[in-house]
Amino acid sequence: MGGVLPNLRSVQLVAPYLGEEEIASVADVLRSGQLAQGPVVASLEREFAELLGVKHAVAVNSGTAAVHCALNAIDIGEDDEVLTTPFTFAASASPILMQRGLVGFVDIDEQTFNVDLERYAAAAGPAVKAVVAVDLFGLPYDHSGAGGLRSRGIAVIEDACQAIGASRDGSAAGVRCDAAAFSFYATKNVITGEGGMLVTGDDAIAASARRFRQHGQGERYEYLELGYNYRLTDVLAAIGRAQLKRLNVLTQSRRANAAFYDEALCDLPGVTVPFVPDGAVHAYHQYTILIDAAATPNHRNRDEVRSALEQAGIATGIYYPKPLHLHPLFGGPERSGEFPVAERVAKQVLSLPIHPALSEADRTYVASVLKTVVGL
Ligand SMILES: Cc1ncc(COP(=O)(O)O)c(C=O)c1O
């Protein structure tokens, strides 16, 4: 390693941001005796819809469930194809399989790590009924191509699980689509531990999701169609309500940390900082850099950089180490080479600590250790 490392600190990759308000709200629910889905879930739904300026918000118990509700509501079924990105978490694509649909992947754009909808439009054959556009790492997808897909009868479902608080061209993530899914998983920007939300402007999609999360019931104990138990609890919704009030502060902290890293790292040879297109407000669920070993002064690859950071007490993440098409569920190693950009990027990505509890000293330490590690 070129140079001596600064003093050893310990910098976590994630740190849940919870305070007295979350604790007091949960205590209130426990005292009420109404723990399952009830009035607190209804309040969270109302507040979430208001925050985004959408007509409907339907709370569910995970982001995965929200994606599943959306695909079911637009009637994805056997042999319907749904296009999405291979460079995402499994739950952007696995609900397509839950509906017995076919997953079609389209390679990603190397700057944004996402797919632009023009490419989806070019790839869409007659079996394609929908696309799942993922706001990867908290950067909203470019919705300017959505109209072209919709005019062909192709629905746009937005996987905004990582993008609460983000916007693009003045529209909040989750708004410019037929339906969008958010996650409140314990590492997300707004958390309930487990939890999710479907948002939509479409009355029929919202009504379908409300049935689907509750065993397909219309009236109570009247089973109209297949459904699941995807309900959120009032206990968790209480945490979510307190978290939503912190959204601006939490997002601003992430953005300030990102701005610091951008400035500190943008000139590091072999390191590419996140690209943010004009008009986009990134929520920085992850701050993900690319390491190009050939261009770093000491030719260290991503895994070597990662383990050197780990030795210096800095936790990092790899999202995602292997694109979906290379996993047995979606194909396997024999599909190697099909999506070259996703395959290359998966070998180069490294996510740095960006959470709101990161101190100025922490981020300064991360940047300075990274410089030393790449050989500057
Ligand atoms: C892009 C993406 N889609 C879907 C999900 C699924 O959300 P959950 O873990 O709440 O089911 C996640 C989060 O884990 C995600 O990051």
C-alpha cells in the first residue's frame, strides 16, 4: 500500500436513524392494543400520498410485496413478458416470476447504471406487457421515454424502493409511472424494519392492491381472487410516520455527504463518482463509485480496494456482485456475456458509507484512506 494509513477508526456502512419520536409512537400503538393493520397504517398511507402528491398509497409489508401488487394489478400473467434491468436486487424481477410471467432483461446505461426507456422500447416484442424501471441507488429513472411505451399498451412500473426523497425534472420518484413501489427495509432511507408502499394515480390499481394484500377480499370474508397476507402493522407504520417527518433532514444529510465525496474523489485516477443527470435530485440510498484497476496508480482492483478499506475500519458494500441473469433463478452462468455493461460494472462497483449519521470526521477519513489505497 502506498503510504501510511491515517488513524484507525470504525465507519459503518449503515446506521439506522431512529429517535425518541419513533420510540414514543411505537409505545402509543402498544398501549392502544391495536397492533395489526389499523388506523396508524391508514394515517401513514394518507401522509405518504400527500408527500408525493399522488392519489393513492397502499401500505404493504415489503417493497417486494409492493412490486408484486403492482404487477398483479396490471394483470401480468402466464407468458406475459416484463422487461427490467439485470443490475438490481432480485425483488425488481422475482415478482414477475411470482405472476408466472417471463423476465426479459435489457442491459444498463454505463453512466447511470440503469436502462433508458428508449432501449426498453427498442427491445420490446409483442409479448411485453410492462417494464419495471428501477431507480437504482436512489437516482430516478428518466421518465421521458414512458409515453412511447404506454402508447403501445406497455405499463411502466417504477421500482422506487431505493428512491424516497429523490426527484427528476421536478417530479418526485414514484409519480411518473402507472404504479411505483417503495421499501422501508431496515437499511433504506426511511425505515420501518420491514415494510413497503405502493403508490398510483389509478383507482383500479389501488383497489386491486388493497384486495391483493388481504387475501383477495372485497368485503370481509368474501374472497374474490387470489391474494396474500401483505399487510403492514400499526406498530411498524408508527415508525414510518415518525421517519417520514425526518425525510428532508435525512435526505439532505445524505446529499451533503455525497457532495463532500464528489469533491474529494472526482479527480482520483481510476475512480468514477456517481453520475447525476441534469434535472435529477439523487436520494443517495447508496453512494456507489466505480474502480477501474487499470487506471488507478497502483492498479488495485475493486476487491483489493475494498479489503484495504476494511483493514482501515471502513465498511463498504457491493451492490450488486453478480447481475441477475447469471443467477440460477434467472438463467445462470451460461448466460454470461449477454449483458456486458452490467457484467463489467458488477465487478467495479463499490458503495461507500453515506448514511445520515456519518460525521464529518468519518467522511474525511473515508476519502483520505481511499486516496491512499488507490495509490495517490
Ligand atoms: C431495488 C429494490 N427493489 C426491491 C426491493 C425489495 O424491498 P424489500 O426488501 O422491502 O422487500 C429492494 C430492497 O431491498 C430494492 O433495493
